[in-house]
Amino acid sequence: MSGVSTPPRTPKLSEGGSSRPGSKPSTPGPKKPATPAPSQPQEEEDEDDDQRMDVAFIQSFSDKIQRLPSELLDGLETARTKITIPKRGEKDFEPLEATVNLQEMMLQNSRQALFDALQGVRGAASKSLSHAVVTPSSPFPQLIVSRGHVLDSVGITVRRSVTQGEHTKTVSRVELLPEEAMYMAERGTLQIWNGRDPETEEDRQQGVGEWCDKEFGVKGAVEMSVMEVFGAFMGKEALTWQRYQAYTVLKRLGYTVQRTRAFIPEHFLPQQEPPRLSFTGSVLALLRSAYDGLKALFSRLLGKLKVSLRRLSSVGLGVKSLWNNPLRGTALRSWSGDSYGSIYSELRFIPSGHSNPTPPPISSGPATSIYDALERNPYLPFFHVWKPVTAWSKAKWDRGSAEGLAKQKPDYILAVVE
């Protein structure tokens, strides 16, 4: 109000300070902990959420981001801390600059190792390598040097008579079927030689076609590669790629696999010789042949007698022809014969056959090969298979004969369909 003066306000004393003018401020003491602000209403909290994030917090986070090891800042080189992600072991696929050349070198070395393995020469120990020879007279490989137990279930013994000069002797050799030769050559236990037959006595003396330890090979023969073996025997004796695959897979698993009797080449089957008869048997055979001859003679005589009796029975027709013609007005009105054959000739309207007779039906001739049946029925059994635990022997098997299969009954019968 007017006329009343307001006294001046006294300034507040600062902490540790003095209110006197010109006095020096005292040393500040320890700060007291700030008293927490009282809770604000819900409206103030919503306003705080809308506020922007502190720039200092963003700047402190940006300083921790992984950067280059060193940067120039204000002309000075300052190091920054690097944040590294923990790794679980080394990873070769990471394209690090320090290891790019190393990885390329390792990759190139691995590729070169694969090519070297493919281009390498396959070898085998001489003590476990068997040898066979193929000649024009014997297209199936003949074993001349056999090593190992793999031959216990491979090959068939063939006995042939060989004439040398004035002497004839029987030679026994183990020969291989096409699938057996290819399987052994592929697994590296057989070396096949392409040779020739000895033509002169000098060739026989030099041992052409036989094994020579000095030369470590077959005289007069050259080695066959695995590719040449496949080219020579694939497709031979009904051996298809599917049958060969079935054979090799079963052999690698330890099974014993042999062809059925119907599809074993005749070259491997024993020659059937006529049985030798005793004196009593020869006499009986002579009497049997004499009896057959007499039987044929009597049958011919009886046939001629029947023809004569038939002609005598036709005399009655000739007697009837002496009477008045009873066949007038019939198809036999002009008939003047004395046999039944003449009656049929008179009744024939067409005196002869057609000018172009119907050709006879083409009869399917006998099979030229034992494998022709596979073309008509591919489901015929081709292999007999025995389990690895079966005690198998060639003598009991007897080339798949009925007696052999009774002794060595196969566990499986296999047909390969293309």
C-alpha cells in the first residue's frame, strides 16, 4: 500500500559461505545425497516417455562400435577399443584376407591329390596275383598260375584230349566264365594275357603260351588292361551289365554265385561218352536189334497183305456194272471204275489243286543258342546263390547238375531282368 516501505530481503547464505560482502568463500564440504523426488502423477510419466533419448548415451555407444584399430582424430592417433565376437573354434570358410591364399593352395592340393589317385597305376603283389591266357582256340581264360583262396569258388575244370604227334593225352585246366574273369581282373587278383596257340614243334619247345619265370609273363602273349578285358568279355555268353553288377555285388558281400545248368556254355560241360557194355550187355543189344528188324519185316508183309485184300473186295463193284446202269441221274452216271479210289476221283469237281497252293506254315526251328530262351522269358533263373556260411565245394556242386544241386542246395535262385 502507499506510504508503506518494504524492507529489503536478506540474501541467503550459501553452504559454508558468509553473507558479508567481500568475504572469501569457504571450501565446499561433502555433498549430501540428493533426496529422491516425490512420485509424480501418471500424466508426468507419459510426458517423460515422449522425450528424446540423451545424445550423450548414443555417443558413448558409438564409441564402442568396432572400427579400424586406429583413427586420426584432431591430428592425433587415438586407439579405440575393439569389440570382438567370441568364436567357437576355427572356421576355415571365413574369407579372411590373411588366409585366402592359404585356402586356395589347400583346395588346389586336394584336387590334385584326387587327380593323382585317378591317374595312378594300379598294382598288385606278385605273390597274390594269378595269371590266365586267352588263345584263339580257347576264348575262355585258362588259368596257368593260380594263387589265393578266391579260386575255390571260381572257375570250372575242363578236361580235353590233346594230340601231340602220335600221342594223345588228357589235359585238365581251370577256365573262367566271362563274369568271373572280369570280376577278378577288376579287383586286381588276375592278370589276363592275350596269346596264341603253338603252331609248330619249335613253338612247343620254346613254350609258347606257357608261363615263364625269367620273363615273368606268358611267352608269345601280351598283357590285357582292365578296359580291354571289359571290352572282350562284356556281352559274351549272355552277360549283360545288369547281370555283371548283380554278380559282383554278391561276390563282394561274400556270397557264392554260380550259373544255372541251363546257361553254362557247352564248352564247360563234360563230354558225354557212350557207356561201355559188358559181354552180356552186348549180346542183349544184338538180340534187341535182331528183334526190331524182324518186327519191321513182318509189319511190311502185313501191309502188303492188307492192300491185296482191299483190291479183292472191290470185285463186287465190277459185277454190278454188268447190270443196267443203276447210277443214271446221279453224279456217278459216267463212272466205270472198280475201286473206291475211282469213285472219289469221279466225285471231284475240281480235277487239280489251286495253281498257287497255300504255303506251309513256318515252323519255328530248334533253338540255335541256349540263351534264346532268355529273349522269350527273361525271368528264367540265371544264378544260384549260396550264403557265406555255407560250406561249398566244386566237387559237390558238379556244374549245377541235378545230383549236385541235391547235395549243394542253393539258398537263393536269382533272375536278372534288364
